[in-house]
Amino acid sequence: MNIGVYGGTFNPPHLGHLILAQSAIDALALDRVLLVPAFQSPFKHRSESLPASLRAEMVELAVSDNGKLRGEYYEVERAGVSFTLDTLKHLRMKHPDDTLFLLMGADTFLEFHLWKEPETIAGLAVLAVAERPGYEIDMASHPYGKAARRFSMPLIDISSTDIRRRVRDGLSIQYFVPWAVQVFITSQGLYREDLPAT
Ligand code: ATP
């Protein structure tokens, strides 16, 4: 099988995430995509994040209507700072006969060489990069440009930061996030206040 591994903070999961996953399924002939919420990203401030359990619940809601998408909660269960290196080693052992594709948006790929052991990661999974508005990648000059596969997706200028800001500002997030995620955010009163502007 071809398995996509798609890590992120998912705070909250939004349509950009899901369209990236669906585009990867189509472009790379993936049988499955695992959405892997980080317990704690090495690059994001803890104060910006919701408890991992709430983000995991939203990921579960976001994947619930697509048989090819799954939540993978290895990082949440493990706790501590989440390194993709460790997650991929775990998934490699769990799926020894499958090909792993590490999915990411252009903004993430631009920082990929700063990750823990990027070389090892590139040996464990095929790097697969989607375009994202505002982030140009010059593959020829990127240290991992040759190792990576680009795939196209409709450009979606939505971020979790936007969603959090919209909720704080009292704007609707309908169509920006899956319906079930919207209901969860509203019923739990998430993002209404006390989150620092980012
Ligand atoms: P935040 O605004 O809180 O920083 P985010 O919207 O960037 O969050 P993450 O969960 O940090 O979402 O992103 C996980 C992965 O999804 C990253 O690889 C990121 O590049 C990619 N991604 C997120 N949104 C988009 C989008 N609209 N288009 C393309 N890639 C995206």
C-alpha cells in the first residue's frame, strides 16, 4: 500500500488540510492518509495550542466521513515534543511492506532542513509537497528539492490561525472547517478568547 503520513498541529483541522490530503491521494495514488496531530510541535509555542486531546478529537471528526483518511494518535499518546523522525520510525515498523509518503505544505517544506535528522526522514518516506499561497519553493536550490515530489492542489488560503481569529472576532467558520468540527468548536466554546494573536 501507499500510505500518506500527514503531521500537523491541526488547531483546528480545516478544509485546506483535507483538500491537501485528498489531492495527495489522487496525485500519488495513495491508499490511505494518516493525519498525525502533534502533541507538541518543536516549532510552535505551547500557549498557541489547545490540549492535544481536543485537537485529536477534532481530527477524528474531520476524517470520519472519508474511508481513506485516518487519525493516527501515536504522538498524542507518546506526549512530549513530537518529532516526525520518531513517528516515521514507528510507522515504518508498523507498516514494513508499505511505501510511506510524508505530506506537507510548502511553508513546512521550506523549514524541513531544520528538522531533526532530515536525511534519515527522507530515507524513511518519500517527501511530498503541496503548494500553499504565499510560499514559493525553488526546488533547484532547496537542499531536499531533488528528493521531494511536488503535487498540485487547488490553492487554499486558509490557515488554522485564520480560523482561530475568525472565532475570536465572532465571524462564521462555516465552509472553512468540516461541519462536525464547527459544531465541536461551538459546543466546546473553543478559541473564543485568551489565545494570543499570532
Ligand atoms: P497555523 O495557522 O496554526 O500555523 P496551519 O493552518 O499552518 O496552522 P498546521 O496544522 O500547522 O496548519 O499544518 C499542517 C500541515 O498542513 C503543514 O505541512 C502545512 O504546510 C499544511 N497546510 C495547512 N494548511 C494548508 C493550506 N491551506 N494549503 C496547503 N498546505 C497547508
